[in-house]
Amino acid sequence: MKLSLKQKIGIAGYLVRGVLTKPMLRAYKPSSEAFLYAPYPIYQQMYAKRIVWSPYTLAWHICGDYETNLTWMKDERLTHSFRQWMFAPKSQAHSAFDALMDSSLMALPPKEHMRVRKLVSPAFSPRFVNEAKSAIEAMVQEQLNFNDHNGEIDLVKLCRDIPVNAMALYFKIPDALRDDFRALGHAIIASFSSEEELSAADVAAAERGITRLREVFAQKRAQPDDSFMSTLINHMEEGDRISENEALALMGSLLAAGVDTTFDYMLNAMYCLVMNPSWGVWLQQHPEQVQNFLDESFRWHNWGTRGFYRFATGDMDILGQQIKKGRDCADHDRHQQF
């Protein structure tokens, strides 16, 4: 899924036209260290403007209050599907990875999206979570011991390893297959990022992960059991069953989003503790407040600095700006705090 020369020229032209004609906030530089360390003053300026266009994201940023953003996030004329972007790389013929991406929840139309979510909901019952809980707790302790080097811990590595292993335990993925599943997750994340990240993704390993998943699905269809994966692919409702591609895409999305967001969430909590050492001391004295700390650390400071992407499925007006079909919009729901 690489950009063609024609697409690159198109993006360059769109960028130049945007800089010359669209309302921007030049202080918004989402990759700069200054912004990453102190984004809130810039957010306040964006909030005052309500909607701005950024050459750094090639996107309109909706900067309203919570209700405003919620309205646009629920608008069915705006889709998650990256394929709707006018400059999206074209699918490669006969690619297992592209077929998986075309069936992902983020690519499905709203009606199909809700159908798949309804079909798979039994696989996410509290029973499966409770069954995996003790194994995950034991794994976390094992990872803490393994990464403890004379009282020093690489927090980035620890926070990256724990969610991958937790997801593997929840899905009951054998150790020998985890590298391919990890590669599948990274490739899915990269497909929504920059061309450089997508080019660096190990798509061959990701497709091995897809092949292994198909083998597991075939086994579960032939010999259903009471596991999460079997429930996922065999559950039927009103004569309807999730397709294999939809199940593959869901598993891949969980491996990507579940691991990536948990990694960010954990690392952010660790960052809050490192920047405020007295909090850790207080938590040791009040362990019952750990959940409150996690909730508040996420509210007070988190890793999200670019909002949630949507792509216009048709020409539309948003807060006085004409958004053309295929142009993307980024909703900054964090602006509700200002």
C-alpha cells in the first residue's frame, strides 16, 4: 500500500493550496517538542477558533466543546475508513493484509459496523475477562521481575511487553506465534500512520500472522469449544454469522489498538509518577486509591495530541467551512476541558 507518484503530487498540491487558502493556526506544530511538552496553550487558541486546517496533518481540526465534538463524531457522513481519503494508497491485488483492512471495523459502513459488533459481543463477556485475570496478574509480576535490573526498570520496554502478553493470554495464543501476531498489530497501526511507518512495517510477518489465524479459525469451526476465539467465530444471531475476514480484521484490530493504547496509557501513568514522585509515596500508603490515580492521570495529562480522524463521504459544511468529499477532519474531544 504505497503512494504512487500521482498521489504524491496530488498531496503536494493539496498542501500548497491549503496553506494559501485555508484558516490555520501556525503555532500548532503537533510533532514539535514544545507542543508535546505543553500543548494546552495551543489548544486554547484552537478552541477559540473552533475549526482550523493544519498542513502538518492535512486535516481540518474541529475544536468545539464536548457536545459539539460528540455531534460530529456521531455524524454518519464522517467515516473512520482510511480508504475514503482521496489520497489513500490503493489496495494491492490478492493481498491478504489489504483484504483484512477492508473488513476492519474502521472500514465498514455504519450498518455493517453495528452488525459485526452485535455478533461478536458474546465473546467479550465478563466471564472471559475473569478467566484470564489470574494468568495476566501472574504475567505482570513475571514481567516486573524480568525487567528489574538491580532496582532499575526500562519503563518503555515494560509497558510495551505487558499488553502484548496480556492480549496473547486473553486470546490463548501460543508463545511460538506471538512474533507474527505482534507484527500484524504493528502493520495495522502503521497503515493509519505515515507512509514511512507503513514502509517499515513487516507486512510479510503480518501476513504470516493472518495465515496462522486462519488455521486457528478452521480448527475452531471444525471443533468448537468454550474459548473466546471459538465463541467469536461460531456465534450466530438470527441466522447471521461473522465472516472469516471480519473475524480476522477484528482480531487484528484488537491486537493493534488494544496493545497500542494500553502501552500509551500505562506509560502516561508512569510519566505522571516520575514527574510527581510524592504521588508514588502516597499511593503506597493508600493502595485503594490506585484506580482513582489511573483515572485522574488519564484526565489530567494523556498522550493524545491529534484527536480522532474522520473522512468525509460527501461534500458538507462544518462550522462554516466547506469540507470536500475525501478530505479528513480531526475531532479534538480534549478541548472540552477549556
